[in-house]
Amino acid sequence: MIGSALAWGKTGYTIIEEGELNRQTWALDVHHYLIARPNGQPVAGTYTLEEAKARIEALEAGE
């Protein structure tokens, strides 16, 4: 299940929560994060939040 999205970086990348709905708390248990490019296309892989932020920063730097 997809959760909240967080804009990150200077060029329009998005970090997206992915996980499962906890049926007892009705909250999303986030398993990992996905990255979407400014055009909406996904960046391959799954990340922790800090890894996703660092990956976007590296992509924007041309790495």
C-alpha cells in the first residue's frame, strides 16, 4: 500500500511511503520508501528515508 508522499530536492523528486495497513492501529506500517522522478517515472530500488534523500541529492548532482 502506498502512503504519503514527500517532495524532496530542488527539481521535483518525490519520496513515497510503501508498507502495510496495521489492522489494529489503522496506521500505515512503512516498510520502505520509493522515489519518483519529476516526470513521475520511478527510480529503481527501495530505500530507507535517509537513503532516499541521499539518492535524490546524488541524482540532482549528476552522480
